[in-house]
Amino acid sequence: MSLRDKTIVELEEIEEELNEQEDEHGYSNFSMKIDVYKEMYRKLSLLVRQHNEDVQSSLDYVKRKLIYCLIHYGTYLKTEYQKDDYLATRCLEEALKYDKTNPLAAYRLGFLSYKFNDYTKAIQYFRNALENDQYHKQHLYQLNEQQQLNAHLYLTNCALHIAKETYEKMNELPLAKTQEIPKQELSPLFRSLIDNEKYLLEHAFYKLNNVERTTCSKAECERLISRPPHDTLLVYFGDRTIVTVFNGEEATLTQDQGNMLSYFLLNSSEAVPATRHDFSVVDTVIPNTYITNVSRLRRKLIQHGIPSMIQTKRYQNETGYYYDGSYPFYIMYRSDEEIEYR
């Protein structure tokens, strides 16, 4: 029986089964979860159109979970450990179908279009991102200041790339060789293009610890990973994978594990440990699920030769965890992206 033939109650049961499998195996079938949420959204939408207003809150809740999965996990659907730009594009496009004013989805689509040299499409996405960010101030997925700045730089570069390509094509036309046409002085604009590209490259990543946050290039991040300082934990959200490195030992993390470790490093302490409520973005995290996920993260780090730095403490009647400060650390991730739990 296909999902389309299931009732809403049966779909909720499938969602619960997927959550239980996550607890048991340590990873989620987000491809299946997205399909379940899509079908739940379709059925609930029909009920709302039939003036069944009692289900509107359920529809809004399912919509939030669906968009969350499409934006945050769409890029990892094929594997928990490796990003896929083309898959991410499809999922972000779907997110905009359910939420046309989502600034972050439009921004990331603009970034991916620019990356693939589709400057016309990138202009459309960056404009939408900035307009949505301006006119929908309370949106859950607002752009940060760096993303706002980058969007303007990308927009400028898209226009310059298109002008450059158009000018070059115009000079190749037969009439351009026989008729006197206006000579475009584009050199200053090309210099602006180069300067903007240089800025975007040099500020492509954040490098931060519990004291400061600076920007740097991807090359600088990779140099640090290849020659890590002694007794220093590095967490690198690369373009393909998320890795943590310590004294030559390396472990590949899932997106959830990378986000969780980063949150512990940046936002927890013995006085205020992180509880499951700190990770309840669109849904309540079950206590056992939280404890299991942290245990898996700690076990993975230890198995890869990374010493225990995350300690346990009871806090406000909840199991909490905190970074004990035993080693310095750096977290590196693209300034175009948001770490989920910051």
C-alpha cells in the first residue's frame, strides 16, 4: 500500500516507527520522512479546504517539519555523511513550494546557481531572498548579516558576469566587424568583479571558538586541517563532509552530530549544561533519544582517538551535557550556511 492510500493516523504511526528506528540504529531515513510529511500535508490541506479548521494547527506543524527536513537534511538524503549539491537544489526548490517567502531557501538556491554559473537564475533567487528577508521580519529562516552582505555581492557579480558575457558575444557578431558600435569601457567593472570574488573567497568560512569569530578562506581551513595544532580539537563543516580532528586522529560526523558537538563546544558549561530542550527546533526531543544520540557521539569520538570532553550533569530535572574546557577548539563552516544549534 502506497503512502497515498494511508490515513493520517497510519502516517503518524509510520513517522513514529521511523523515529524508533532512529533511536535503534542511530541514523534517520529522512527521504522517507519527507515523503511521509508531504502526504500528511496533502491530506491535511484537503481537510482545511473543506472548512475543517480544527486541523489547521496540525497542518502548520507538519509544514514546519517538512520544510525543516527539506532545508537541513535534503542535502544529505543519499547518505548521512556526504553532501549532494544537485539533491540539495531539488529539496530547496521543494521547500519554496511550501514556503514561498523563505529567505534562507532562496539564498541557498542563489548560492548553488552561482556555483554552477547560472547567473540569471542566481539573480532571481538572491533578489527573492533579500526581498523576503526585508518584508517578512519574523520568518523562522532569516538571513544573518553575512548572508545579507554576500547576497548583495553575489547579485553584483551576477550582473557583471552577464555584462561581460554579453559584451564578448556582441563583439563576435558579423556586424560588429563592419559597423562602428559603441565601445564599452568595462575594465573598471571587471576589476570590481575580481575584487568581489576575492572578498567572497577570503570570507567564505567562519573560524570560531569560545573567544572570537573570524572569517577566512576555504584554503586556510584546509591548511589548518592538514596541519592541526597540537592538543586542539577541530570541527570542519566542509563542502562535502563534516570532520573532527584531534592530534592526527579524524572522525567523520553526520550533520546532527556536527551540530550537536558545535553546540556543546560553544554554548554549554558546567554551570549551564545543554539539555534536550536546546535541540528542540521544530519538535520535542524525547529524553531517551537525546541521551542515546549524545552517547553515540561520545562513543564515536573516543573510538577515533579523540579524548572525552563532553561531561554529564543533572540540570533542571533533565540530563544535561557540557564541554569541560579541557582542550582548545576551532569550528569552521561556510559563512553562507547556518549551523543549526548555535
